[in-house]
Amino acid sequence: LSRLNTIWKGFINMQSVAKFVTKAYPVSGCFDYLSEDLPDTIHIGGRISPKTVWDYVGKLKSSLSQELCLIRFHPATEEEEVAYISLYSYFSSRGRFGVVANNNRHIKDLYLIPLSTKDPIPSKLLPFEGPG
């Protein structure tokens, strides 16, 4: 991550689970509006099944009017890692993804997908078009 510029810094908050400061790094897609459109605090409103997200992503990839953008969140400091891991564990142990509740005008839907360092990149997200 040291070679990549952050595109956003702020809080991720899921009430009664975790709140922490995080940085977002580009992975794939267009990031023109993200630094402006991501709110200071990303509020996670709930959980969603991976199948629902993958069905939606499949439709989105065939759309000419919508873009798929991937970013990676990383704790801003070592102190933030405990809360970061708590949120990851919450979704991973339930087999669910997170749904962001407060999207802005350029961001239609935003999902948090818990991936460990050992997990392969889901094929629905490939190929990457960006720093990867």
C-alpha cells in the first residue's frame, strides 16, 4: 500500500459492532468522484447475502451506464486494527457482506466485502482495471 495514494480517509461505523478510522486505496475502476462523494463517516446499515451482491454485480458489469469501482480499506493506524478486525470477523463469521447506508449522488450502492489475505479475489470482480 505504501506505493499507492489514499483516495479517502474517514470513519467506518457499524453501530454496536465497530467504529474506526480507515484509509481507502484504489484497486480498480474510476475514482474521480470518490474522494468528494464518500462521506466523513461511512455508516454500515446492515448485512446482505453474497449471492444478492454477485447477481447485482453481474448485471452492473453488462450495463453501459453504470461503473464498478473497487477500493480497499485499511486501518489508518495500528490502534485501529482491533476494531477493523472486529468488523471483518463480524461479516466473515456470518457469511455476509456489509451494506452502506449513506451513499451520495455518484455512488449508487456500496458494499463491504470481507476478504482475508488468503482469500482469492472473487471472479465477479475481475479483471482489474487500475492499480490492482
